[in-house]
Amino acid sequence: MSTLGAAMHFLDKLQKDKEVNIEFIKQNGEVRVMRCTLNFAKIPLDKRPKKTALQDILTQMVKNKILRVFDLEKNDWRSVPFKSLIFRKKEGDK
């Protein structure tokens, strides 16, 4: 899947579900599942980007080939390279 395709898939999933689980390979080779969001209503005020629109975040994701998301379990922002993402269709996904 291309970087743009991956970003669009992720955006579509977030618009439908508001939070998603992603799988990626950590630098040490371990597979991690992260529950994440870009929905500012789910992000604490003190953790929200200042003067940044969702479109700007997505543009940077495509430009830098890095998925920048808010980890709902760690309660902080994380960056995941697109090349580390594992896209798997789940039951019910189209």
C-alpha cells in the first residue's frame, strides 16, 4: 500500500470509528498494537497541538511518511513510520 493510500485508509477509518487499533513493528522487531486517535475531543487539552488542523497533521504524515497519532493508553503522542505499519483487514472491514 502506498504512503498516500495508507494515510487515506487511516483517515477513513478514523472518521468512521474516532479511534482505531493499529499494529506496527517496533525498532526491536516486536509487534505492538496501539489504540489511537486524532479526534481532539478524546485528547486532553494540555496534549492537543496548538494551531494545528487535522488536515495539517495528515499532510505532514504523507510528506514525512510517519503516522503521528495520540496513543490512548499511554496518553501521549507517538510517531510510527508507515513502513512499520501492518495493515490487516478485520472482519466487517470493506
